[in-house]
Amino acid sequence: MSNQVSPRVRDLDIVVYGATGFVGVLTAGHLAAHAPAGTRIALAGRSAARLEAVRTKLGVDWPVLVADAADASAVEKLAAAAHVVITTVGPYAKYGRALAHACAAAGTDYVDLTGEVLFARDSIDENHELARSTGARIVHSCGFDSIPSDLGVHVLHARIEADGAGALTDTTLVVTSFRGGASGGTIDSLRHQLDVVKNDRGLRRLAANPYALSPAPDEEPDFGPQSDMETPRAAEVDPSLRGSLAPFVMAPYNTRVVRRSNALRGFAYGRRFRYREAMSTGRSPLSPVLAIATKVGLGALVLGLSLPPTRFVLDRILPKPGEGPDERARREGHFTVDLFTRTTTGARYKARVRAKGDPGYAATAVMLGESALALALDRSALPASPGGVLTPATGIGDALVARLRAAGLEITAGAIDG
């Protein structure tokens, strides 16, 4: 028996929780500028005074809702007030579990920016069946983690299916262009996960499992050991790709989201679908050196945050939660990711996702805001689903693709000639 809550009983369409934080303000600003007239939006957080200051800055008359992440009653009221809750309050393993659970229980759709494998796994275990019973769509990772990855494969699969060109096999996302700053929130999430797994071998194994977020791990293909720090040669990805490839810092999370999408869809991408991510270091003679330096640097960052003496130093150098680039840096940022695949019929295909704006801030605010608008306003265009803990592709799908294209993102897919 379904407990699905009628969408007609809600006073608000969207609540932005964490609206006084750096990304929260940017997301609220995007909604203020682009949400259709009549969309009922509220700002939420811990401080009424700070929320009112944001409201004044944005020039809107939206209501403000005060709720502390540790106050279960306030969080439940927040979840029951709207069709969709956006939260930018992380690390999500520390501050997000109660809100995700409250939304699942209330039949409220939910979007966040998590890139935390262990939090997402906990949310699946705690909320998936509950959200299915209420009809809630709990959609994690609606920013640079992991919309370009998840929707990139989504449109790639759709084009290949439309062409009757078989199923996907080896598929690799390559970050071919990137300009942006490191997110203090992302770094804080990494710190928290390292602390959690430090003395727990089981959690370390779970975090390293390539199918950690899969609903059917026993049905996943066995490709042997899969390390996100090992990258293929460019020519192995596609003959058209040049230069050297380095590990991509977000690959350990994004890859698991894409694999969850495939499994939630009954392995529609293919039973031989293998997904990887990497970053191009260009075509110059220094490209191989840069690839090695990137790999060493990422390893050093993780090691440095794991050891108390070096962590003490890094904590004073790295961006802190709530910090971010100035307006000019956000405006001048950009990213391009290209996804290459070969199908079971031997055809080669490529998808591209490209956006202007700092990936972790300006572009992420657009992606997060449009995810919420799609859930709140485009119900008839959403993928058929009883609810659950979903991914951007399985929870919002083509409705989000359409909105992001209208917002200025390039999202394309097609066959590669030759």
C-alpha cells in the first residue's frame, strides 16, 4: 500500500536549505533570476537574520524557515513544507542524513550536492524502500558531481538506442577542458570520509568497491580489479583522442553513480558496460609529465589529509567550507567533458557536456537549481518511477537535460565517423 503524499497539500514548491552558505546563495540567486513567475520558494537555514540578509540581497519576498540540521522536529517540518528540498549543507554524512530521511518519509523530493560514497550508501539503505512507498525522489549528486557524468552517459545511451547501434561497452569520460577552483566543501567531505574509514576496514572496502552504490552488485559485470587512479592510454579510449590522461579527482564517486543508474535501469546500458573517468593533460610535449604529476599530487593530498602533521598544515592552506572564488573567477570558469564509447556492433559514439562558469560553484548552482525546478514543475516529463534513492539520470532524466540545455549547457551525443 502506497503512502504517497498528494503534491497539492504543500505550501511551497522549493525550499533552499543552507541558503546562507556560498553555494546556497548562488543557487538561490539562480532561482531568483530564472524560476518561472509564481514558483513558491523559501530560504532555510539556522539563522533568521542571515536568511533575511540573503533575501534582501536577492531582492525577493520569499519566506524564511529556520531549521537546525540537528533538530529533528524542525527538519521534519521543513521536509513537509515543500514539493522539493534543495540542501547544500555538507559534509552530508554529518549534516544530511536526517533531512534526506525526513524527505523520504514525507514524500518530498530532495536534491543535494554530495560526492560522499558512504553517505550515499547509507541513504540508499535507510531511505530507498521508504521513498518508494511515499513516492519521494531522493536524488543525490545534482552538481558537477555527478550530472555531467550521469547525464552524459544518459544521452549517449539514448542516441545509440535510437540509432539501433547496439549496447554500450567500454565507456570513458575525459575532462578535456577545465577552469575552476577547489571547493572547500568538497575538501571537507574528503576529510570527513578519511576520518570515518581510518580505523574501519569494512568501510574502507566499501568505499573502494566500484559497485558500492549498486542495487544489484551480484549482477554487475566482473572486470576484475578496477582502480580509479589507473588510466588508459588516450588511443585506447578512442583513436581520435590525443595527449596523455591523468586520474580525475571526482572519478571515485561519479563512476559509482553512473553504474547505479545502469543497474536501476535493469542494465539498459549493456551487460558489458564498463565505465571510467580521466582527465586530459593536453597535447604538449609536457603532457606525460603533467599526467604523472597529477597522479602523484592526488595521492599526496589524500595521504597528507590522513596524517596529523601534514593535515595540520593543509588545513591552513586549503579552502575552507563556505569559501569560494570571487565573481570574476566564477564567471570565467568553464568545463568540457567528452564521453567516448564503442558499442556491441562496433560503432563509435561520443557525447559532450560543456558549460560556462566555475564548475564547482557557478555551473553547479545552475545544475542544482534546474534539478529542483524540473522535479517541482515538470512532473509529466520525469522518468517513470515509484520513487526511491535515485540518480540524476533515473530520477530526473530528459526533463533535466531539456532544462540544462535551455539554461545554456551544451549536451550532445552522436556517432563518430570513421
